[in-house]
Amino acid sequence: MKIHVVNPNTTLSMTEKIAAAARAIAGPGTEIVARQPAMGPVSIEGYYDEAFAVPGMLAAIREEEEAGAEAHVIACFDDTGLDAARAIARCPVIGIGEAAYHAASLIAGKFAVVTTLARSIPPIEHNLVRYGLISRCARIRAGGFEVLALEDPGSGAVEKVSAEIELAKREDRAEAIVLGCAGMADLAARLSAAHGIPVVDGVAAAVTFAEALIRLGLKTSKLGGYAAPLPKIYAGSFAGFAPESHAEATPPGGWK
Ligand code: 5HY
């Protein structure tokens, strides 16, 4: 099976780290195609960055869908552009945030999320509410470092994640930890051993769930909100993103 993993930001070292985490968990028959957009922010820290990461990420989704991907993983913890990606894809699209929340919910009553900056907390909270999992989250914590600090071993970012994990255990009564950034994809095993608590990395969880959905033969439903976008003109520099006719993608009985 072939799974496309896209880092929506444009930092190659993060894409390589994400690819390594994906390949480490993937089964023997799974090919991982890892990509990042040709345009967009070097890191996603809040709503404005997210908006400009989506077009390039969607271009990668469309290209890999046409190249035969059997599932897509969006490797940004905010699940950047997840719904739009599901609208243009036929195969499953999984966000690492959503995957991590579900994995944590299967092994713990309450989990805590440890992310980077405080400004990343509201988007995470919004996603937990819309996924119906906010009640399972004890707290969303931020270590107070920028996303790209995770690409610098000497930045102290990992130590800050560790400190938040200890506080989550002691103050939040968290029974598991969800790593709130794709840039932490290489840290789960080390932090779990150091702190004696299950630590979930969304990249590994999303790849595993993607393999499971492919084996189950399940694809994104095109009957409702994820129906293919209606063909129309997109003006200006977005002209190349205009939806083409995908009549076959919206089955009979599908919503207009
Ligand atoms: C991520 N930003 O996973 C998010 C995490 C964050 O560039 N990749 C990013 O801190 O919002």
C-alpha cells in the first residue's frame, strides 16, 4: 500500500523527521511518500500561517491522489486543511492531531496535550471540540518555544516538553501525553521512558490508522460535506486550484 504524508510547512528537516517516523511505524508492505509544499510558511504557528499553508498542501494532496496514493496523512498537529483535503480526495485523509487524540482515548481516560506556543492552544482546543473529544483532554499545555526550535538540538525545547509532561502528570492528572507538534515525531519513545507515561505521536498514529482504513477498504464519504467541490472559475493566481468536474466523485443522492 502507498501512503502520502505531507508536512504542510516548508521546512525540509521537519519533513525528513516526519518521514522517518512514518517509515519506522509503517508495515513491510507500505510505501511512504513524504512531501512538503513548494510554497508557504516555514512553520505554522496560529491561524494566519495555517491559511497560507493550505493551498500548497492541497496541491500535494491532489498530485499524490492522482499518482495513486491510497491514503493521505496531514502532518501538522492543527490538522491544517483537513476538511478541504477530504473534499478533493477519494481515499482517506487523516490529520495527526485527530489520530493522536483517538489513540490516546483508547489507552487513557484523560490525556494532556503538550504543544509549542500558547497561540497554538486555541486551534487545538477548537479541533478537540469539533471532534467531540474535548472531555477526554485534561489540559492543553504549551512549552513556550517556537516550532523550529525543535529542529535545533541545543534550543532547550525538548527539556521544556519534559517539564510540561511532569506538570501534566502532577497537576492535570493526565494518564497519557499527546505530542502537539509534528516536529516532536522523534520524541515519543524517549519521553515515555523518561516520564513513565504513555506518549502518543500523531505521525505514527495517523500512519497506523491509515493502514487500517486501507485494509478495511474504507474511503472518504463523498455524500455530504466531503463531496467534490463544484466546478467553477477561481480568479487570479488561484486559477490553477479551480475545481474541475468530478461528476463520478459525487455519487447519486449526494448533496448539491
Ligand atoms: C505542526 N506547526 O505540527 C504545528 C504545531 C504547532 O509547523 N507543524 C507546524 O505548534 O502549531
